[in-house]
Amino acid sequence: MAVSVICIAAALAVLVPGARGLDRRADFPPGFLFGAGTSSYQIEGAYLEDNKSLNNWDVYTHTQSGRIMDGRNGDVADDHYHRYADDVEIMHNLGVNSYRFSISWARILPRGRLGEVNSAGIAFYNRLIDALLQKGIQPFVTLNHFDLPHELDTRYGGWLGGGIREEFEYYSNVCFKAFGDRVRFWTTFNEPNMNTKLQFMLGVYPPNRCSPPFGDCSGGDSHREPYTAVHNVLLSHAAAVRNYKTNYQAKQGGSIGIVIAMKWYEPLTNSTEDVRAARRAQSFEVEWILDPIFFGDYPREMREILSSNLPNFTSEEKNLLLLNKVDFIGLNHYTTIYAKDCIYSPCELSTYESNALVYATSGNPQIGKPTALGGYYVVPEGMEPAVMYVNHRYKDATIYITENGYSQHGSTNMADLMNDVERVNYLQGYLTYLSSAIRKGANVGGYFVWSLVDNFEWSFGYTIKFGLYHVDFTTQERTARMSAKWYRGFLTGSSQLTDDEAQEPLRRADS
Ligand SMILES: *[C@@H]1O[C@H](CO)[C@@H](O)[C@H](O)[C@H]1NC(C)=O
Ligand SMILES: *[C@@H]1O[C@H](CO)[C@@H](O)[C@H](O)[C@H]1NC(C)=O
Ligand SMILES: *[C@@H]1O[C@H](CO)[C@@H](O)[C@H](O)[C@H]1NC(C)=O
């Protein structure tokens, strides 16, 4: 479908804040990080190159391709391993001052701590980090974004086995030692609260463990294993933080945090039950991870509902947590949803929030416009209470919005994929409410769009698109979407999208 160039140019004039003489970047504090994010398995490809070993996602996508929506995998993905220099150039053009990426554990320690450090893996991230710094882009590095060496998955049952803690501490130490002289921002884990539920409660991420009513897996216990896994994640995290703070921070001068997934929950009705349900859902999402880190134990609501399925911390472990606080909290925030109580009224109890005895619903009328990702609606105003909530509860911490972004269906026609007005509106809306939270006193240090480029979106394969840049996975060509141009305008203060640039996506769409 052809869309007239004039139409697009007019749309850009309306959407680009610079075009209206606004520069909302000025609403954000000096030194604020503005970036975009990716993760290793989702973009690197080169899955067996330079002595990298197979990781859990390599094995899973190869053996159970039927569980990936398009049957595909990350063997090549964005071929970023070979094209990182071009991607850094793209970021430079975009005008970001930071880039969030993750390190592939299987590239650094193909066999875990019982094997050798892979110098080719170290060399790759050295090249990437140096290229970023040369362009004035701060690396914002995640140590674990869902992928771990297959051998460790087998040896320990992934995050279920206590032995994984020593492995993670060892791996993180190798990274601090190799890269910490240049990395100012470390995060230990990405979204352990979501990852472990998808792995061990709903059973839709490897190692696909679950039990009824959550799902029908060949093994697992949905009522227990997610909590065991998070317990090991938290203790792995704390050990890595202790090591960083004791042995590296003073001389390297960086900071360290953790990234969690955070929806905002609105009560479906004003009943006391639903108001409590919304609060409880938040507790099972946010406090599950952050309360142990800040206060040394899981929240009371979780203890009451889960009783003996929730592990206890020994007093030594509590001290490890309490004495090694994070320097900042990363929030991946995309959406808001209604929470309905399931203690006093019957509900289906096999969904993501069921463990909190909450049913999440989009409501009627829907809470916001749907996106390509099921259950994720466009609700920009949810950004503000989410940030204020975390700011209020964990007073000492700086917050980074480590992910926020909009997904399109891959089946969308090319012109609409490129002229992604909905993504521009989404980002603009969420940034507006983020700046409002900052004006109300929230301590926020940065914001990262998910994602820099279209990539392998886990169970969705390549069927949904989050990129500011479109990627043609046949040619690996990256093309700026309207949203990339908008972000560049926002970041550089320059609205100067020439006619040529405005037409570029259309030419590609027509060809
Ligand atoms: C991979 O490992 C082998 C065996 O240790 C070594 O000889 C080779 O140089 C390594 N390759 C790279 C690219 O480092
Ligand atoms: C809940 O109460 C608020 C304020 O009193 C009101 O604006 C809102 O419409 C009510 N929501 C529902 C679902 O009844
Ligand atoms: C945790 O400790 C409490 C008592 O302090 C006990 O009742 C509970 O069973 C323990 N939980 C586990 C998983 O051991």
C-alpha cells in the first residue's frame, strides 16, 4: 500500500517535538542517559563461532522449534557479532549517549568455571565497548539476560540448583576484571521475576518446567520452583555485588544494579478486594525481587500465600543481601493492566498473576490500545505511578528505565512498519509521564528504548518487531523507522528531518 510522501512529511512535522520548537530533553536532568537496548542471544548470531558453546536458548530453539512461533532461532539473528561496528555507527547517528546490551555467558566461559576463559569472547566485547566509548556512548551492561551455557543448565538444572550461584559469581568476576575499567553501569540480571515465571511456572521458556493448572510440562512444580529459582538468582546477585563492591568499585568507579520487569496494576473496581489485589500483584512482581535486596526478606503477602513454597534466607544470607545493596534499580516498564481479586471471587487461576491470587484483565472498555504483544496495552500514564511507587518504597535507589517500547506485528505492511506513528506516540507518551515523575521528585537516571533493532523476540521468534530500526533479515540491512528519526530529533534537539530522510522508508517500502 502506497502512502503519499506529503502525508508522511506532515505527520512528522506534527510528531517531532523539535518541529514545534519543543525540546523535551530539557525536561530531564543533566547527565541523564538516553539509550536503546538489546540482548546477546536476541541479536548476536554467530552461535558457534570463536569457541562459544551452546547456551540454553540455542539448544531449545534447535530441539523444540515448534515452541517458537515461527520455528526460527538466534543462530544468525541480527548478525551483530560481525556487524557491531555498523550498529555502533547507527547508535551514533541516533544520538544516544548510552547503549544497553548483555554479555553472552557461553562466549566468555563456554564450560562455566570448570573450563577456560574464552579469549575470543573477551576480545569481542572489548571491541564493542571500545567502539562505543570512541563515540561517547556509555556501555550499560547486563551480565545475564536469559541465556546461560547449556552445560550449566544440565549440571544444575539452571537456576534451580544452588551450585549455579558460584558459577555466576565466577562469571561476573571474569567480566568485572576484563571490562570493568571501561564499564560504568553493570546490572546482574534482566527480569528474573518474569524469566523464572516463564521458565518454571508457565513452562514456556527453557527448561519448560511447570505443573497443572499452570500448564502440562513433562516435569516441574509451578507452585514451588519459580521461588527456588529466584532465591538462587538473588543469592547469585548478592555474591556478585559483594565482589564488585569489595574488589572493583573503588578503583573502577562504576555502579551496579538489577533489572526487573514491572507492570503497573490498577484495581479493576474500587472494591477493597480489587484495590488489595492490585497492591498484592505488585508485591508478587516487584517486592519479590527488591524487598530481599533492600530489606533482607520476601514481602509478608508472599509468605502468607505461598507458605512453605517460599524459601527462607538464613541469617548469613540476609546479611549478604543487606550489606550489598544495589546502586540503582532498572525497571522494564511497558504496560498497565487491571487487577481483579481471586480470594473472594472465583477466577481462572492458571495465568501469570495467579500466584498472587489475582486475575489480570484488559477490562471493558480496554485499558489501552493493544500492541502486538498479547496482554501489553498502551497506557502511558501508568509510567508515573510505577516509578513513584518504586521511588517511594526503595528510597535510596536511583531508577533507570531500562526498557520501554512498542511492538508491531511482523505481518504489518511495509509502509506501516516503517511509518510507525504508534511507536512514536507510545514513546512520546511514556516519556511525558516519566518526566512528570521526575518533577514530582523521583530519582531517575536514564531511559532506554527497547529495542535498537528488530530482533529474535524469544517465543515470538521474528514475528513481532520492537526496533527503532527495521531489519531485513535476508540482507541484514537496517533502516531507520519514523520512530528512529523522531528519537533522533528528540535527542539532538534538531528537527531537521530533510525531505530525503522522510522519504527514505517509503522508497524502501515501495521497492
Ligand atoms: C578456540 O580454541 C582452540 C583450542 O583451545 C584454540 O586453539 C583456538 O585458537 C581458539 N579460537 C579462537 C578464535 O580463539
Ligand atoms: C473509582 O473511584 C474513582 C474516584 O472516586 C472514580 O473516579 C472511578 O471512576 C472509580 N472507578 C470505578 C471502576 O468505579
Ligand atoms: C521457613 O521458616 C518458617 C518458620 O520460621 C517455617 O515454618 C517454614 O516452613 C520455612 N520454610 C521453608 C521453605 O523451609
